Amino acid sequence: MSRHYDLAIIGAGPVGSLCALAHARRGARVALFEASPDRHRGLKGEWMHPPAARMLQQVGVHFDAPARATRGFVVFPEDGSEMIPLTYPDGSRGLVCPHEALVTGLRDAAINEPDVNLIQARAQPLHDGSVSYTQDDAEQSLTADRIVGADGRGSVVLRLLGLTGKPTVRSRMIGVMLHGAQMPLEDYGHLLCGGPGPIFMYRLGRDIACAIVDIPHRYSNAQTGDLLVNEYAPRLPVEIRPQFIEAVHGRRLKFAGNTIRPRLSYGSPRFVVIGDAAGHYHPMTAVGLTLGFGDAMTLAEHDNFDDFLAARFDQIRAPEMLAMGFYEIFVDHRAESRALRQAVYGIWRRGGAVSDRSVRLLACNDTSGTSLGFVGAMVVALAVAKTIPRSLSPRAWWRSGGIVYRLGARVGWFIRAVEELRKSRRRGELQNEKFHDKLARVFLASTSPEDEPGPRGESSQPDGSSRGESSQQDGSSQPPG
């Protein structure tokens, strides 16, 4: 017999469960579908910035051990220089929680609401607003005023809307589970640069830590073990290396693909996508859960879909560009990206207003496009200043000119992309393809296949020089990052 709900949510992971809980607290009747209750056991999101932690408090969901409060990040530059702590501003705290515990806690809170009905079945949304599913060997269906896809990157709602597209495959992610490891700074996320790709490491429990390793796709699966031991382990602090190597040899590993798919659309008033179904980025800046929770809470706060779009437009632009920008700076092997990376290190080491604002952006406490533009301009200006040679060598000035030219080209395309974004907003669109075409000329490593020339013949030479131009690497980074 057909039943009717205010909302049908497909996917009872963290974002879908929070969405169900937030809507039910506002009086909505919710059908919450989950086809694979155990799918949360892989390598999935566990780090939440302060806004995500506040959202959990807002709905009254609290996590005890092994969940831990986090204070920010610490960055280890690739040149082996002193680590750079980046503490969350104003004493705010984030949260890190094992994914399985996070899902269980949020799902239990949702289904304890009298107006949430958990249906463990594979759901198929239909264009007429109904959802079909099989339960107890019987075909069943229900209808809903709104159907929400919170079912991740392969969302069935995305397929229904014809919005799947083709995400950019960047690399493979491997989670190495470290037993008995001591973090250099407890309650901080550790970003280790250098090597073939970056490492993001954090405490996950009293006796366990997780090191998420980014492996470029040019390396085969057969190379993984030797690569982790010989190329990545030396980047770790000395006191952690034995546990890392032991975990690799013991195969205490989790695997996931790293794809980047910017938020092109949230769907339509009747069929909405949120979380990873709407878009996803490299996990290095850990914005996934925070943006997904924001989608869920904002959707519950706005009955009108256009109001929801307007609110999210203002809230996601800076975090998503920051996520792509940081990935670009820390993994790209072109000379202009190395110059930007050294400029970022310099700003963070000096502290002050620019550093504080950059950390607020990183924490998602500040989602202002103006703040992002200000910080970005200061980073580019410092990178240019540091590029100017202190000698009269024609070769040095030639290299400096090439780097400045390429930085200027990227800034120019970024300005064009922002203008295209403004046009989209005036037309009531979230984004359009022209915006991403222009953005692809800014973030070459994030949007172009590895080891291929970037848009319009951009070179992928290790130093960013054009083909045929001789150059010398400064040794500050091994490609990429």
C-alpha cells in the first residue's frame, strides 16, 4: 500500500541521518532509506571542522570516546623545516570520530525520532515523485513531497536528474592504521608534505591513529607496498615510522579512490542532492563532512528551494575553492605552485591578520569570498616578491619572468571564473560549465589528468618551464607536491 511522507532521504550515512533528524525536529515525516547498513566501514570521512561540531550540538547529538575534540592542524613542510601549527580561532574545536561510530550515533538519533521511518532496502526514485523498493520479497512504494539523495558519489538521484557527469580521478587514497603511535601534537591534524603525495594524519582513538596517504594514479597497485615504505615513511616524524611500516607489512590498510567533482547543481525543488552526491573534493582540507552537514541543516531550514540555493551559494564557494586551491598548491610540481606553497608557509610562520584569516577560512568559520580573495591576493603578491632574483643573471630573470607570467595567467583565469560565477547567480544558477572551464585553467593539477599538459598548452614540466626551456629544480619538492 502506498504511503506518503514529507521527505524521502536515500542514504542513511552521516549526512542523510543528520538531514532526517533536522527535518523531523521541524515536524516533517521522513522516510530514511539505507541499502547497505555496513558500507560505512571503509575509508570515509571522520574529521569535522568547528561548524560541523556546532551543528551536531545544535541537534543535540553528542559523541563520547573514541570521538575526540580537535584544535586545528600542524603542517610539516617538505624541506624538513620546523612544523607550523595552525590552531582553530577563538578557542573553537572540531571533532574527529571513527566513521562507523559517527554513522551509528547519527542514525540512532534519527530513528529515535517518532517521525523518522528507517527502511533497509535499496530505493529507486521515480520521476512521478514516488520511491520503489523491495522489502520482504515484495515490491513496495511510497510517495514524498521531496526526495533527497544523500547516497554519495554514485547517487541514484543524480542519475535520475541526469547530473552524474564524469568526476576527475586524481589519485588513490590509502588509510594506514597505526597502533601505539604518538602524535607530535595531539588533538591536531598533521599534514605532511613532500614525497609523491601529501599525508594527512590524525589521532583516531586512545591507541590508534590514521594516516591517509595520497598516491598519484601513475603508480600501480603492485607498487603500493614498496612506495609506502620507501617514499612515504621517510616523510613521517621519526617516532612514527616504525608503526607506519609495521602497519603496511601487516596490511592494516583501507582503500578509496580520490575524485574531484565540483558542485554543479543541488538538483530541483522536488529532487535534491546533498553531501558527496552534490560534489566532493580532496580530503586533505577535510571539508567533506562540514559541507555535507551544512547542506543538510540548510535544507531543513528553508522550505523554499530557491532560498536554500541562495544560502548555500554564499556558504560553499570559499570552502570549495580553498579545497581545490590547497590541493593544487601542495601537490602540483610546477614552479609557480612551488612559489605559492613557499609563500603560504611564510605567511603562516609570521602569523598576523593574513594568517589568522587563512586559518578561519581553513576551519570553515569564515566562508566569505572577500576573505578568500584577500588571502589569495596576499599569497600571490608574496610569491611574486620571493620570485624576483637578487642577482643580475639573465637566466635567473628569465626563470623569474616565466613564473610570474604563469602566476598572472592563473590569476586572470580566476578573475574570469569569478565573473562567470556572478553571471550564474544572477540567472539563478548554482554554477555552469563555463565557470568550471575557466576554473580548470587555474587549478591545473586538480582538474587535468596527471602528467598531461594543462589547458591551452600549459606545461607539465617539473619546474613549469615550457618544453625545450632548460631549467633546474630547486629540490624543494618531488613531483607532485
